[in-house]
Amino acid sequence: MGIVLSLLSATWKYIAAALLIAALYFAAVHWLHSYADRYEAPKIAAITAERDAARAELSAYRDQQRAKAAQLVLDWNSARDRADALQKELDGERAKKFAGLADRARAGSGAVGSVRLPAPLVGVLNDSIRAANTSQAPGPAPEPSEDSTAATLADLAAAKVTCDAYYADAVDQILGLQRFYHDLQRSNNAPSS
């Protein structure tokens, strides 16, 4: 223990000086950090405020876009429902217009004669019907025969009525799609509330 005391008595000035230097160093570092924090605090606050404002703006924009998307879905569903209702109404009206016309044409067949159609023409008509009603390719043309198929004018009139009904259906569907598109476009261009 004597050696420690003699060593301590000889070096106490140096130890005290080292402790004083360490204390001064830590005090200076603390003061510099405090000064830097105070000096940079307005800049940090401005940057933080700017970041918060940008986040709020982005959040508002996101909410606005979500609202627009939701409104588009509602407009689409509404326009589709209106178009479906109108199409059903048009289907009903068309069915009433063409109801019984083909039967009336066939009923008058007793007073009207028949027309002989050549077998190749019957084959073309059959292929046309098959192509219109299925996705199958037309079949081979029938062999010409002496006994060609006879069709009454009433059958031809009934076929014409059926073609007119299909044509009216196609026109109604095209017009329905146009109304749907314009209705949807009008609702998208309307100012949102």
C-alpha cells in the first residue's frame, strides 16, 4: 500500500489535470451539441413542418382518388342497371311487335302457292342458318337432284319476319350500348359534389 500512496502523491497533479481536461472536454462537447441543436432547431422544425404538410397533402390526394374511384364504380353500376332495365323494356316491346307475325305469315300459306328452290340454294340457306346459330363451319353442298325442295311463300315470309326480329334485336343492342356509353361518359364528366 505504501507504493500506491507514494505513486499517488507523486502523480496526483497529473491525475487532477487529466480529470480537469476530461471534464472540460465533456462540458465543451455538451455545450457544442446544445448550441448546434438550438442553432439547427428552426431548420429542423421547418423541414418537419414541410414533411408533415407534404404527408397531409398526399393523404388528402389519396383520399380524393379513392373517392373518385368509388364514385366511378357507383356510376358504372348505375349506368349498367339503367341500360339493363332499358334493354329489358326494349326486348319486351320487340317481342310484342313481332309476336305472331311468323305464325300469321304461315297461316296464310293455303292461299299462296309454293316456289321450287334448287338444291344448291337450299344448301346455301341451310348453311347460312347453321352459321348464324352455331360456331360450326358450313357443311358440304347437297347434290343437285331432280326433286328440289319446295318452299311456300308463307315460309319465306315467316323467315323474313324472323330475320327482321333478329335485326331489330341487334339494332336495339347497339343503341343500348351507345346509350350506356354516353350515360357513363355524362356521369363521369358531371361535376362531383
